[in-house]
Amino acid sequence: MQNSRSGDQGFYETLFGRRDVRSEFIETAVPEDVLARIIIAAHHAPSVGLSQPWNFIVIEGHDTRERIYQAFCEANEEAAELFEGKRRDHYRQLKLQGILDAPVNLCITCDRGRGGDAVLGRTHQSEMDIYSTVCAVQNLWLAARAEGVGVGWVSVISSQNLRHILSLREQVVPIAYLCLGYVEYFRDKPELEDRGWGHRLSAEELVFNERWGERTKTHPLHRAIAVQRDWPGRVMGKNSKEPD
């Protein structure tokens, strides 16, 4: 397939419109063919040595989701105690999951034994299978957004509890516990930004030249990034000078 800019707008709208959904799920079921396309898209992620270390555990039953929710509540209380003062109060006001609200929960795992003892690309960076599985998560997230399906990543759960509840084998690692479903609306900005928890950093601050910490501000790339600072907003049809 030849590289073309004809489909760029739709792709970037999907990319910039992706959100971590927690509060806006509705009860409408996700059709099996839509969920199938989303999983197939995830399965087409790049993987080290073509090892494809992922599996997808689809969770729709209430009992399992209730156990996961209780594990979240336990971890969430522990997490709140790590913050202090107003930050702790702010944390407690945030809704950080949609486990019981979303019609579908899905856990993406990484089988660290897949491919055997020696896997091309993992010989010197053994963690590459983990990163490959994260690529599958991102594929799934973007495919879901393209289908109009919201996704929320619940990370405030201990891996040990997930392993126990989902009966994972010893070599299988839970990478992402996701909530999927149709939503009332997609927010214009990330929810944590809307609620004052944080903000998106400027891309210019994050690009170095040649080695860590060195930045050549006159480099053409830095100028190009600065000039296009409001590009995401333009793609999404906004006049704001700051991207969401």
C-alpha cells in the first residue's frame, strides 16, 4: 500500500480524541463483531521476534467483575494514603475505574514463556515482550475509539490479586485491565486535566538532541514542533492554542 495523506485526518482525529474513560459508560452492549474487530486490531500490534506474547481475557460476568472491583477498592485506599493533604482529598474525589459500569472488561496479558528460552530481539532486552504487549494495548485503544467505544485502563489493582482472580499461570503477567463500552460522550480533554490533577507537557520540553538532557533550541525539529503546537486542536476543530 502506498503512503497517502488522504486518510490522515481521520487517523489523527482518532489519535487525539482517544480518552481514558471512567465515568461516562452506558449500558448499551458492544456487539460481538465490533469487539472482534477491536481485538483483531490489537492482535496486529508489532511484537518482538513476532512472538505475539499477548492473550485477551474477556470478562462479562458480574461475579468476576465484583471481585475485581473489590480488589480495586482495596488498592485504591492504599493509594490514597500515599498522597498528603489536599492532594489526598483530591485523589479521593476522582473516579478511577468503570469496572461495574462498563459492559465488557478485558485483561490483556503477556506470556513471558512464549517463543521459548531464546526469542529474537529479547536476547539482550528481555523486557521487550512486555513492551510488545503494551503496543497491543495501544492498538486496541485506538481501534475502540475508531469504533466509538470508550476504554478505561484500571491500574490501581495489585498484580497478585489479578493473577489469583483470573487464574493466570506463573509465566503470565497481567499488563492491562481495561473497561470497554459505549459512552455518553468523549471528553474534549483528558479527565484528569479537566479535574485539575495535571496537564499535558509541551512536546518541545521532551525532545533532546544526541544525548539525554541536551537540547539544541535552534534545531529545525524544535522549531517545527513549536510552530505546530496547536495542530492537535486544529485537527479536532478547535481554536485553542493549546492541545488537549
